Amino acid sequence: MRAMRRAASHGARLAARGLAAQGQQGRGLHAVAKAELEGEQLFLKDLLRPDAPPGWAVECPAGAGYFRMKKKAGGLEVVIDCEFVAHDPAADTTEFTAFITKDGVTGDFTLKYVAVDGSIHLEAMAMYESQAAAFGLRPEDENERDQHYVGPSVRELETTLVPKEVKGFLSVHGINSGLCDYMHKQVQIFEQEAYMAVLEDLATLTAPDPADSPAGDEKQAAGEEQKVKNS
């Protein structure tokens, strides 16, 4: 599980978790899942929930592996997608994609935020004729994106002013270090909650049937004995 702490404390947490897991050996998957869930619930309480920057709507669909932010201003519509797997706790970085739409054109900008110095790096960009073409979820949308021309790599464009001006353009429209820091922290909380939901479902799925427990067996035997007496 990715954590919003320094590597040392994260490692200590994993070590403690390993000791706890050893104590659960032989108790079955249900017991292990419940113990893990209880540990994660305690850890979540220690995480500070950041406040979303003004003007942004934040949504995280149940069961999804990403969260989305939206904002409309100055004739532009901005949509940001941040996948849980895009957060790298070891490097203390988070990658995300910003989509900006105006007059039927959508720009697709892949960015990386480095928390240690608050820097934002442009990783890739592409232009599309619509939002559906840029981030639609239909199979045909994804197939078309695979074939879409995205232009030269950002590295090739470093000799021009394009990457620098792109970051300036994005900053004007609210994609700055403050927003990135929020996403860097919030993605860890959303992922933590998603993992806990998996553990809760796993515990439910593996919960023992009361009829299969020793107490259940005794109750069933007593019931059968009573039937014999009444017959």
C-alpha cells in the first residue's frame, strides 16, 4: 500500500505489518483480511485530508483506480485524471493527465509533479478534435488514440520554447504546484480507501458460515435430538 509518509516510516509500517501477519498465520483468509483492514483503518486516521483548490470539482467513482478533477473558466473546460498507479512513493512523484478543451479542440498534457521541490515536468502532449477522442472510454476511442499522431517528443522540443510556454499556459489555468501538491496527497487517500474497500469485500466474501462453526454444529445436533424426542 502506498503511504503518505517518508520512506523510513513507510518501511517501519510494512515491517510491523509483517509481524502482525505472522501472528495471523493459520487463522484463515477471513481473519487475515479483517486484521489488515483494521490496521489500514488506523493508518487512514493519521493521514491529513487536503482541501481541494477553489473552483475545482473532485470525483472518485466507487471501484475506480483513478480520480478526476474538473473546472470551467474563461471559456475553457479543464479535466484532470490521476490514476492511483501514477503515484510513486519511492520517488515522491505523481503523474497525471490534464485535458483542456476550447472551441472543439482538446489538448492532452501528461505531467509529472516532483514533491521534493514542487516542480512540474511536461512528459508528453497531443491535440484532439474532441473530448471523446482525447479521453473517451469506448474501445474505438482507445484504438483511435493508439494510432493518433502526437507530434515530436517533448525532449525533441526542448530546443524550442514550446514546453516552457505550455507549462505557463497550464499555470494560468490553475495547473500549478498548489494543485499538484493537492493531487499528490489526495491520490494516496483515495487509494488507501479503495484498498480498504477491497479488504472489506474480501472479509465479507470469506466470512465463515455460522452453520459451519462449532456452535452451529452443536445447535444443529441439539435440534436433531429434540426432533427424535418429539417423534
